[in-house]
Amino acid sequence: MSAIEQPGKSSAGKIIAFIGCGCLGLVALVIIGAGAIFYFAMGAIKKSDAYVESIAAVESNPAAIAALGEPIEPGFLFSGSVNTTNGEGTVDFSIPVSGPNGKGTIKVIGTKSAGSPTWNYETWQLEVDGSAEPIPLSR
């Protein structure tokens, strides 16, 4: 009697499949790692004094409220950086914001001296889309 042989995968095919799965797994890990770094970096900036002060300043500014409406919401993605070392710092970022009546961008450039609890802003304003004049922010 003869046994019916079923063709199986060759060992070369198994090796190629194993390498392919390994490469896909590695790519997935890199993407997840990059996403985690991005998420935590954005979270750290959103917790900074300069970011929190800027959002609060826009939300309480009568001219910003008139231009954008209420509630004013910060956008998810923003650009720039906040750097602090030993109490000294620099900030340079842009935060997109929107309300029911429009959109805009908060522009922030400033420094913080060692030992000082406050930021000194060179630029701290809301640029409303479609408006030529920015709205200055203040404490």
C-alpha cells in the first residue's frame, strides 16, 4: 500500500514567512514606540506653565471670545518647544484653537529666568484666521 503524500511547505518557505513576520513585528514596534514618544512629549508640553497660561489667557480674553466664540478649544496638534533647565527656560510654540465662530493660533515666544515663577513673553498673542491684527494676550 502506498500512503498518499500531501505536499507541505518547504523549509525555505517557512524561513521566508518567519523573517517576514519578524520584520512586520519590528516595524509595528517602531511605530508604536514613535507614537508613545510623541504622545508623552505632547502631554509634557501641555502640562507646562506656558501652555496652561496661554490657553487660560485666550479663554478669558474678551476680544478672543468675541472673535472665536465660546467655548474655545485647543487643537490636538501644535508645534514648537518648551525647554527648562535649573529654573531657566525658553518657550517657542504655536497652539491652534477654535470656537464656534472661528479658528486661530496662539503664538508664544518667551523666556523664564532662574528663580522667577513667571514667564516673560516677547510674543504672546492670538492670530485669528481672516483677521490682519493679532489679539494681544495679557495676565
